[in-house]
Amino acid sequence: MSQNPRAERRHLPPGPPPREPLTVDEIDVTLLRALSADGRRSVAALARQTGLAESTCAGRVRGLLERGTVRGIHAELDPGALGFTVEAMVAVRFGGHVRGHVEAFRDEVTQVPGVLATYNTSGSEDYLVHVAASGSDALRDFVLDHIADRPGVVHVETSLIFESTRGVGLLPGAASS
């Protein structure tokens, strides 16, 4: 690793080219709405809703997964019910923007229990880390142990989340399907 971070930045390969958005038809949109509303819905129920044969419907869902249109189907857990009574957004700013520091942060912090998501952002902060903790002491310890002392981090600001409300998502009408 170079002693001069500016020299290191100049020799970085370009990022991936922009991706063309995948095309989806009305049947795909109906499937996506149904899966967004209830990811446990059976292929038989999806087939009835779309008017497709079950095998065709299963193939369509498989295609949405293989193309990456559907990244996965997950259970949404309630942090409070699991003893994580405090949620926060932790804003992180790096000094120098050394790629190794940023990539190590992303790769390592996402593996810490209690981290719900990380967001690499533009603007005054470089990362937002959505975290759940069992209380204010646990939140403080998380910030001190896993964020503030990381290489390259020059500023950390923690904002408590008092309430969280989901938006309608990418496909309006999905929640009511």
C-alpha cells in the first residue's frame, strides 16, 4: 500500500458500467406485488392470482430470482421483540477516502450482530449504519468498539430512531395486494 493515499486513488480501476434496467411485463409486476406483500405466498396462489399455470408461474418466479429482480425473500424481524429496544443511524465520515479503509469498513461492519443495514452515501457523511441495540449502553459500546476506532474514521454521529414507517416500496399497491 502506498504511503500517499492520493497516488493510490489515481490508479484505481473504474467502477462497473451502468446496468440497463431489466424489463418486466404486467405479469411480472403482479408477481412482484404479491411477493412484496407476502413472500410466503405459494406458487399455486400466485398462479391463481395471475391466471398462469403453476409450472409457468414457478418458472416466472425463478426467472425473477435468477435475473436479480428479486434479491431474496426474507422474514422481517421485530428488533424490540428480540430485546433490541434501541435503533439508531450512525453517520460515519472518513478522512482521506482510502479505498482499503472504506472497503474493510463495509465488509467488516456488516458482519457485526445488530447491524441492520449500511448505506454508502454522498454528501457530508460517507456511511450510514442502521443498528439495533439492547439499550443505550449497548449502543454506545457498539459505536466505540466497532465504528469510532476503525482506520480512516474521523467523525461519528449517532441519531436515535424514535419511529420507523415503511414506504410503499418500488411497486405502489404491493402492501395492499
